[in-house]
Amino acid sequence: MSKRINPWVLITGVVVGIAAVLLTALGNPANMGFCIACFLRDIAGATHLQTAAPVQYFRPEIVGLVLGSTIMSLASKEFKARAGSSPATRFILGAFVMIGALVFLGCPLRMVIRMGGGDLNAFVGLVGFFLGILIGVFFLKKGFTLKRTYEVTKTEGFALPAVLVLLFVLFLAAPALFAFSESGPGSKFAPAFVSLLVALVVGALCQKSRLCMVGGMRDAVMFRDFNLISGFIAIFVTVLLGNVVLSKFTGFSALSQPISHSSELWNLLGMVLVGWGSVLLGGCPLRQLILAGEGNGDSAVTVLGMLVGAAFAHNFKLAGSADSVTDGVYKVGGIATTGKVAVFIGFAVLLVISLVNSSMLKKEAK
């Protein structure tokens, strides 16, 4: 594998960082210009899959990312409808990756954006994310695989992009059918068509560059290849500089960070779950959206798993709650007992999936 830095990866990282700062300035929640976990959670709320009032809004960014990938892959003749690589397992992994992300309050992409905003809790999440990737890499070295994909009809490949576009059209034409937050993160959003356009550009660039933080860390550990991870360094630097230029950066701190909690053990463990699950899936939540746009039906199933995981996280009170200030008293957020149990159930499920789909059990049987 080449160890040279692909300029497209750096360009994509800079554009993603600019997009995150821009969308935040135009109305998206602070330190949440882009967050796959948060946006899928909001879509789950908007479509009545979950009923948490503060997190309900149909995010055009998700539509744009998938559609941008579809357009770019068609233009470059890389669109390929394929599926059949353990779809049910991928659905389950996607659900638990989402639960871990919402325990932390963000996907790997938002983790980097939060780091650029000065949130020290995100650096704790980064440690957990890296530990999770190391666990996943261990099983990759033991022969873990979800088997190969097979060519399928193009209808299968276009299924998720088409559904998202239809939902977006319906959102514009009949908004009364959707739920809208009146307060909280779901009530903060950039103009819909600006969000869509920015995400189209980001989705197209991510398809071309193969940007993936999980892939970047995995390649760095296994092959000493730092190409993909350079894109996320570019995101961090761009977001940090953007916040400084816009006078939004007030220094590094773990306290009073927007939509963040300082319960560090669960910041760490939530991202361990995300990192481990994402390695088994072969890509982070952002990468799954991009692959789904390229026609990968298994990634589309993974995205649906993440959507259901987001609904479960809020309907069953598994998601983290942000730190808050009430009557001048600072209250540390975190997760409820149900969420803690869900994280450990996730570890158990991922361990079973890792063992069953690797060569370890076969060798022991011999």
C-alpha cells in the first residue's frame, strides 16, 4: 500500500472542516456542523421512529452526503450495485455503533469537530476510539471477515439514495407529516438547501478520496500508512482555525462544552464500542453513507441499522445527556443505568460476532 499522502484526502479534510464551521455559523448546533450519529438521530425523530422532543428534524445533510457520493461514483464509473456480505450482522453492528456514538454524543467526525472546538471530552473519546480500533484490528489479524459481496441489480444499489431523496421531497412538500423540535439541538439548523448543497460537495469529495477515520487509524496501525488519517488532521486544524477566526474558540476545556458531557469513563467506553464495531464493518458511519451512495447494499443495511439504533437509544434512554447549569449549579451529564448496560451488551455482542467470524474458533476446534 502506498504511504504517500493523497492530495484529495487533504483537500477533502479542509472542505469538510470549512463546511462544518459554515453550517454551524448558519444555524446548526455548536460543534455539530456535521455529525452522522446526531443527524441520523434527528431524522429518526423527524420520522417518528423516536419521540425525544429536543432531537427531531429531517437533516438534509444526510441526503446530500449519500446523493453526492452517488453522483460522483456514477461520473467516475465507480458505482457498483453489490450486497450479500452478512447483512443481518451488519444491521446489528450498525445499531450498536450508533448506541456507542450517542453515549459519547457524536460520531467520529463530530469527535474531531469537537476537538477543533476545544472540547477536551472529545480527546478522551479519541482514546477510546483508538482502543476500539486496536481491538478490531486484533480480530482482523485473526482472520475476521463478513465474507464477500456479490453483484446485484442496480435497483438494489439505488434503493437508499432514492428513498432519502423521496423523503426530502416529502419533507419540503408536506412538512406537517414530520416532527420538528421546538427547543434543543433539533431546533437548530442551517437553511435546508444550503445544507443539501454543502453536503453534496462533501459527499462527492468523500467518495473520491475514500475518507474514513476508522480506515485511517486501522491503516496506520496495520500498515504504517497515514494517508487517510491525514484528512482528519486537516479537519481538526481547519475547524480550530475557523473557530479562532470567528471568535468562537475560548480555549480547551472539558466543562461547559456544547452538547457534551464530562463523564469521562462513558465518553471513553462509548467510543470503544464505536471504534470496534466500525472496524468490523469496514468503515466509520460517514464511510457507510458514502459506500451506500456507491451502490453498496450492505452499507445501506448498516445505515438502516444505525437509524434503528438511534431510535432505540432515545426511546429506551440509552443516549448520553449533556452537562448543564441549573440555578447556577453545574451538573455533569452522562448516561443512565440503561445506557451503561447497553454498552456492555454491545461489547458482548461484538465479541461474539468477532469470534464467530474469525478463524480463532476454527483453530481451537482443531
